[in-house]
Amino acid sequence: MQLKIYKDHGSSSDAAASEIIELVKNKPNAILCMASGETPRLTCKLLVEKAIAQKVDLRHITFIGLDEWVGIPPENDGSCYHFFHTEIFKPLNFSADQVHLFDALSGNLEEECLKMDATIFEKGTIDLMIVGIGMNGHIGFNEPGVSFNNYSHVIDLDEITISGGQKYFKTPATLKRGITIGLKHLQESKKVLLMANGTKKAGVIKKTVQGEITNEFPASIMQTHTNGFVMIDEEAATLLDHKK
Ligand code: GLP
């Protein structure tokens, strides 16, 4: 794993967007897996701008959504579906068959997980995974205590995730379970970028980068990835022992 500290969130988002553009230039049918949330929003905006300016066509990639709130419909603007649709799919004219997002309203969530795993295995390995980090160290909805060996799964949400997750919703949402890509997928991805910014993430970044590797703090798995990059701004780096 490598730590990359950028001057500000704009610079790290620009670097992440460029990573996607370069990947697609070299491999038009790449498999990209991304988180939604506040952290990658600017990356998405810059990705759209770069794709248009450089005439890079992303319509041959396979897009995998990292996670979704169980029971939240796609039209709810707090859903991960809504985020991707607004930030990426619509501006870049993605087609329905290139995007694979969990159906959080499915009556058979186990089947949703198997379907997602089958898609990933059929298409090959995920080329690039871009994730954020929750205030409890989760990645996607891989909550504290999760196995590092899970593929896609459904999980009961942690209290911190339930209360913190309200920020995405205009009216209070009932959040109980999440459906998510597992950490085994992360380990098998060719490249992983974990992004974080702001002083509020400084504590979780310290644990991610310099803490014990433990499933009680899922993001610590980044330390084991040989092609993993923790991309943060200076504010998120303020609690690290030795900045590099
Ligand atoms: C959410 C999502 C994650 C996301 C994380 C951080 O609950 N499940 O996929 O990366 O928390 O979100 P944010 O970037 O909004 O801080």
C-alpha cells in the first residue's frame, strides 16, 4: 500500500479522475467499481469533464456500484443508484447493460449478491476500485467485524453508519441493512484507491494507515494490498505520525 498526500481535495480528486481516464484509454472495456458518497463526488465531476474534453468514451466499461442501502428505492436521491445516475451515467450516456448496481428492493437479496459476484467473475477481475471510508472504518458496507473473505453480502448496519448515513437523505430514512461488494473483491482488484479528505477523517485515516490490521477496522485491509493507494488531502493527514 502507498500513502499519497495531496494539497487539497481538488488535487486528489483530479488524480483519481485521471486514473480512470488513463485506465479506459489503455483498456476501453475495463471494469470499474466505485463508491458513492461525498468523497468521490468531485472525482465524478472531474471525470465527466475530462472524458468530454479528451473525447474518451466510457461506454464500453463495466461499471459496478460498490453498495446500496437495503430498502431505499433508486429514485430516492439518497440512494447510491441516484448518485451514480446523476453524477456519471446520465452525463456520460451510459447504457443500462454496462452498469451493475445492487437492487436494494429485491425480495431475494442473496440472489442479488450471487448475481453481482457472477458478473464480476464472468467479466474478469475488477481493474480499478475507488472507495471511501466511513467514520467507523467501513469500506462500502463492510462494517467492523466483517470477514475479509466475503464476496458480495448483506449486512446489518452499525449504529455509526445508520446515524451518519442520514446526511444523504432529505427526510429521515430507515436504514437497517446494507448490500455490498465484499473485501475479498477488494483484495482481488488489480488496483484500489481509498480516498478521504478533511480533518473529520484524520482519525480513521491514522487507523487505516498506521493501525493494526484487523477486521474490527475494515479499512486496515488496505495495508495488505500490493497495489493499494490511500489518497488523502493534508487535512486528513494531520494525525499521521510521519507524513510522507
Ligand atoms: C457510506 C458508504 C461508503 C462511503 C462511506 C463514506 O456509508 N457506504 O461506500 O464510502 O460511507 O462516505 P462519504 O464519502 O460521504 O464520507
